[in-house]
Amino acid sequence: MSRQSLVAALATTTFLFGLNAASAATVSGSVERTSDYAFAFTSNNLAYADGSAFSNTDLMLFCLEPTKSTPTDNTVYRFDEDPTGRTLRGGASSVAAINWFVDSYYDSYFVNGSAGTQWAFQYGLWELSADYTGADRSINARAGESRPGQDNVRLQGFRTAWQTIYNDFGTTLRTLGDDYRSDVYAIAILDTQANGRQNLVAISERPADVPSVPLPAAGWLLVGGIGALAATKRRR
């Protein structure tokens, strides 16, 4: 990739949510419930304090705290971005696990799934955000805040879908690196400032030419270094 292409790609990345101006920022806007079988919402007006859009693509949001209330439709909320996973039980491990889980199940279980698989997808997010500590043994369908094994859910397909997810957790999470990030979706954790309301995970399609891993501050120093080296080469 040429230096010009690299800089262009990185500039595009900063327009995706989670990367506006700083590693963490506050965004505000309203959400609207869009699913009867998962705590799923859409939003088209989330924006940073300077008015810039939180996302330039369609945005889907899911709840992450099963013991708290869901957001209310058409109510303006303020959210703090949480790129490091400080609000999740497993921290960085939970961020990586949620990225992997969305990659693996979002399209098949939620977008193109049935009522039962959508509800199983929601439970998977709850399990990874509220109960997963970074150790695969912390996943338990009958313990913790998320208990799909005790909720007696009778939606057709739920139990089979959840068992598939549960088995996949057992074989994948023990070897999943904390640096895992989706190549397909841009995913951000949002800490809801309203008391008693669930935190959210925001998911949108990632443009094909945008890097999958957010560039840290050191990365921008590297880009600056590339420019300096290029300038030095020209002077020589």
C-alpha cells in the first residue's frame, strides 16, 4: 500500500465510531427498538459533541446488561465510548470475544435468523459482557447474570441455537486473543450514562478498505515517521 493510500485509509477509519479525535469520547442521540425477540435498537442520529456523526453507515445496537432496564424509544441519551472494555466483566477479553461472536453469529442468527436464534444471539452478548471474565470456565448457562439455561425460553429454535453457541464458547474462548477484531463489522462498546439503563454494543458494516484494528496513538506516530522519512529521502 502506498503512503498516500495508507493515510487515506487511516483518515477514513477515524470517521468510524470509536475513533473520533480521541480514543474515547461522548456521543449522544436516541435509539429505537426494532426487534421483538432481542433487545436490539437502531439509531440514525448518534453524534459527537462537535456535531460529527458517530457512524456513516447503518447502525444496530444491542443491550449488554441483563439486570438493567432497556433504553426508551425516542429518548436522548449520552454514551461514553469504551474502547478498552472497562465496563465489561472480562475487560479486553470481552471486547475481543464480542467481536468474534458478532463475526460468527450476527448475520446467521440475528439478521437472517428466526425469533429463537435472535433471542439466543442476545443471550450470547449478555454472557460475554456480564459473566465472561476472560476464562472460558466463567461461561455458565445456569449461573451469573445471564442464565439462558434457567429462563425456560420456549421460542422455537432457541435451545438448539443456544447449545450451538455454548459449545462454540467452550472451544473458542480459551484460545481467542485479546487483540481479535472483526474484519467485517465496526464494533463499539457504549457506556450509557443514564442510571439503571443497559450499556450497548454498536455494530455497523465496515467499509471494505478500512483497517479492522483501530490505530492507537503510536500508530499515528508511525505515520508521522513515514512522512518524515519520505521527506528526508527527498532532501537527499
